[in-house]
Amino acid sequence: MKKTMFSFAVVALMLASSAQLTSCSSPSQKEENAKEEVVDAQHDLAEAQQDAAQATVQAATEEEWQAFKAETNAKIDANQALIGELRKKKRKADNNMTEDAYKAQIDGLQERNKQLRDRMDAYESNKSDWATFRNQYNNDMDELGRSLNDMNK
């Protein structure tokens, strides 16, 4: 019986000492764990900052949107009328473009005009980031207007 008690005590002592050894971390392991926690915290901070930035993105007010839409529709309609006039005109003799190239360029301008209208319609159903949309849209509209004016000269 003493032998069983002794072996039981030895086994219990070995289990306790092995549990204690495995639960202790070395200083380098503690440092590594701390570094991982810092990286996780930085990642969480970056996500929080991104979420905050997205929260500040504002959609247009209804009045801004209606005014912009009316102004833009008028420009798109004017562009379409100018494209119709360009189609009726013959290319100028001093123009180095072939008739087919002239027609292809007009087709390209008409497609860009249609894409602008489609973008406006798409924004209407998904109103977000008003300032960015408005600036990009106005730049694209101005570029199309310059291209139309160049063709009309």
C-alpha cells in the first residue's frame, strides 16, 4: 500500500510540475504575445478610423439633388441636340478625318453622353458620397462638352 501511495504521489507531483512548466511563458514568448496584441489593436484602430470616415460620407439633400439633376438633364439634352447637328453636318474638307472616322467619333461622343445619363440614374438609386460623385460627374460632363465643341468647330 505504501508503494501505491508513493507512486500516486510521484505521479501527482509530476503532473503538477509539468502543468506549472507549461503554463509559464518565457520572456521572449511574452514579448511576442505583446507584439501580436499591439498589431491587433492597430488593426482594430484602422478599422474604426475607416468606419468613422465612411460615416462622414454624406448623400445629397433632396434640394441639392433635384437642382443638380435638372441642370444636368438640360446639359445632356443640349449635348444630344449638338450631336444630332453634328450627324447632319458633313465633315469639313480641311479635316484630316475620314467620313467613317468622323461618324465613329460622333458615335463615341453619343455613347459618353448616354453613360453620363446612366451614371446619374444609378446615383439616384444609391445616393452616397455626394461630393465625390458631383466633382467626378462635373469633370466628365465638362470634358464631353469640350470634345463636342472641338467637333463643332
